[in-house]
Amino acid sequence: MGNNFLTVGNINDLPDLISDSDGVITDFSTAFHAYMADIHGHVAHVNEPENYNYSDAYPNHPEPWVHIKEFVNNPVHFGSVKIYREAIDALKVLHDAGVKIRILTATGDSRDVINTRLDCFNEHLSRYVEDVQFLPFGALKTDALKRYPPGFFIDDLVRECHGALSANHKPFLFHRRYNASATLLNGVHRLKSGWSSLPYFHQRKSSG
């Protein structure tokens, strides 16, 4: 399947919203658990972990996190990652209200990973998202964010929200079990009810 996304390059055309993918737009955990069961025979105890490294999901596995990168590089299982219905609905409303949306993900920048992820986005999001920027696996997003004028930024990782704050963006932490007790710097706001609690979303929705 091809994709309809623009490649990143025109940084003067700032999207109004920059969002992380996994844990915010895409359901990484469900697909990862299927991979762990199918390939390694480990069944998850919970779908969304309290520990970002999945240690509570696999209490009998000494290091479940070592399988994350191999999962990402498995096109069949990584290609099974689904987009949250709530994210599709929210991005559609924002787009229809005139918001420009960019996805910034550090899932990986190999051609196979990019193609697999773009196929996922293309099925439901190609009409709503301006473009997608891929960073090396696990890379911090701060430097990439510094290339753009101030905007809104959403991520499920505290370190990324703090980095966005230092890059002069307005960050929102997408609420997940693994970040529920995290201490946030002033200026970082929690989205306790997911997309529906984004103030910007309501402002644009009401004006659209």
C-alpha cells in the first residue's frame, strides 16, 4: 500500500498540533502483547502496564523490554498496530476546523519501519495529517521540535513533554497508567481524559 503523506521538509509550514504516535494515536501495547505471545510464548498479565518497560505485564520475564525493538522491526506484527478510534475522531474534528497536524515518532527511521507505519496511518489518517517525521528508535524529540515555531505538542512520556517545554512548545501529557504518578514541570498539562480533555480541541471544535 502506498501513502499519501508529504515528507518533512517545509518547516515553515507549521502544523498547529504535533503529536507522538504510540500510546497517543496508535495502540502499541496490544500489538506488542500479541507479538510476545506468538513469537516468545509470553502472555501479558495486563494490557496497559504501570511500568513503561512492561515489567509488570510480564512479571516472570527478566527483561521483557529487550523485545520491543525486535517487535518494531517485525513488519507483520508491527503492521498489526491499530489506531485508537478516539484519536481518529479527534484528528478529524481538528483537521476539519483548519488545524494542521504533524506526527512525530521515534519508532525508527529504517525504510521498512517507515513503510510499515505509513501503511497504518494511510488507512485512516491520510486525510487529516499533514506529514509524519520519523526519528531513530528511542531518540529524544527535543531537537526535532526546536526546528519548528511554538505549537502544541502531545506525548505520553514525561521526558518528551519536558523537552517540548524547553523547545518553546506547549506540551500535554497523554494520560497513561505508566505516567500517572509522574512529577511534571510547570507548563506541562495532563490530558486525564485523553483527546477529549485537550482544551485546544474544544476551542477548535466549538469554532468549527
